[in-house]
Amino acid sequence: MDARIKATAEAATLLFLRQGYARTQITHIANAIGVSVGTIYHDFAGKKEIMHFVLKCTIDPDFINKEFERPITDNLFSDVENEIVALLEQSQNDFAKHLENAAAGYSFEDLISDTFDILARYAVDCLFIEKNQFEFPHLAEHYKAYRRKFLDTMSGYLTIFIKRGTVRPMEHLELTTTLIMETLTWWAMDRRYTSFETSDIPLALAKKICMDNIVSAYKN
């Protein structure tokens, strides 16, 4: 792993998520890691290549460990947006698989744990789309559909658990589902990248807090 490439990707990730892709300049990234603008251009052909590199590393965590010719160009990322769309669809299908057998052998605790893990796994891509939806309308369109399906799937699970008697009845199921999702989203995603006060909370502790509070609030 190239330490400077890794540092550039990490700094760019925070900048793209906190202030937006359009407002982030190469100088901002260079200043964040203490190198010259020329050094950044030695490693990457431009800002778009850095952004695609960051997104690709979320799709494939081992990508950052490869050897790259400098500067890294967009030839490596010709289909990255479609890869993200396919990844979101696959994660949604995997998330919904227990509905096929009415969640047999699947519990409310499993649901909350799995939801947290999915949100944490794809936090960078999801937050990037949310924060930069006007610059990337193709991704935004698919992401909105993904979020809708994800909420509908979670609502389906909760309906099963309520009928099963393991989760208490909810007067406003859709709104409560949204509340649970937004709580998990903040702790699994926003806390790590866009919140200045809580980014140092370990991921395992964040998950434990969510599990303890959500399960105790809704389980019968």
C-alpha cells in the first residue's frame, strides 16, 4: 500500500463528504495531507480520478493495495458508477433474502445488526451520493430507489416480527421504520465521516449502542 495514495484518498473522502465534491479543490486535499499540489498531480490526473478512486475502494477494499502507474487516470474507472449501482442492488437483494421464507430463523436482533453492518460497509458511497446528488444525477436516481426498497424491506421484516409477537405493535409503522433507519444511518455512517464530535467513537461501540437502545425500545 502506498502511504501517500492512502493519505490522499482518506483526506479526499472527508472533504468530499463534508464540503461536497464541487467545492473541494486539489489545493484543499494537498493542504490536508501536507504536500504540494504538484505532488497530488504526480499521483492522480485530477480531482475526478481521486473521487473515482475513493468510490472504487469502497466497492473493492483491496483495490488500494494494488500497484498503480502514476498518475492514476480515469482509464481504471470507466464503469465505476454502474458498478456502484450494481453493488447497491446486490446489497438490497441480500438484505431481503430472509423475507423469502417469512424470516424463519431470523430475529429482530439479527435485523438491526445486519442493517448496521450494511450501512457501515457502504457508508462512503452512500454518503457521497447523498451529499453530491446534483453533480451525479445517475447515481442519485438509483440511490433513491435503493433507499426506498431498503425501507420497504425493513418494514416487511418488522411486520413479520410484530405478527410473531417478538416486536411490539407500532401505530405508525412506516414512520417508525424510518426512525430506526435514520438512527442506524447516523451511527453507522454520519458519525464516522460528517460529524466532528463523534468520529473517534469506535465502530464496534457505535453498533453496541444502537443494538442496546433499538432492541430494548421495540422488542416485546
